[in-house]
Amino acid sequence: MAVKIDYRVADAGWADCDVAIDGSAASVEASYLGDALLELIEATRAIVDGANYSVAHFYDEPGECRFVLEPQGDTIRVRILEFGETWSEVPDEAGIVRLEAVCPLQEFAEAVLAAASQVLNTHGLEGYKEKWVRHDFPSEAVHGLRRALQGETLH
């Protein structure tokens, strides 16, 4: 099974994220209205730490996508749902499914870390801040997820 996440900071305040899991794929966009990379890392960390449900928001203008993460033993169900309004409060079930797949939790978490590392390698801390405008690179969240993967048993 293969999990690939490609997160790219594009023009000022915009990012693109391509996700491919075992033959299913989706591309989403995020604006600096939120901190999409940080949210994806923190949502993944929550699942590694044992949460039953976690979500990361990728806010667009207008609209949003939610990465809904739900553990299933040592695997994770990943859904990317699209909503027409930014900061939508509607339930997940009201979203349009852009991607739904199950993969090993460890593999998903490592793909998130690899995507974040690639962003840092490409832009550096200062370059990321210049492009992402309102948010610093989520260094602490990256280190936290890395520590959780190294030291915790995945649920």
C-alpha cells in the first residue's frame, strides 16, 4: 500500500496538497485563512496519540475541505470532504467526498512528516513565513509528531 502526500506552498498565502492512497487521489487547495499544514500535522498526532476522531481544515476562498481521520486498529480511515462554505459548521456527512481510503496509520503519519519536511527543505523557516504570510512553519508540531511515532505504540 502506498501513501503519498505532496504539500506545496504556492503564491503568497496559498498552498496545494495532493494526496494519494492506494490508487485513490485528491488535490485540495488552502489559503492562509487557516494554518492547514499545522492542522494536518496536529490531527495526525491526535490519532497517533489515541484519539478516535480528528479533523484538519483546509480553508479556501470560498469553501473548505476537511481531512477527517479515524483510526481502525493499526489502520486509519482518511476522508477528504469538500464543503461550499468557509468555516462550515455542517456535519461531515454533508460534505462531498473527494477521497476515502484506509491505510496503515504509521504509513499515513510518515507521509505527513515527509510532506512537512519537504516544505521546510524547499523554503526554509523564513521562506515559509514569507509565502504563508500569517503563520510560521509548524516546527514544534512536526517534532511532536515525530516523537510520538518514535516513542508511542500506534493504536
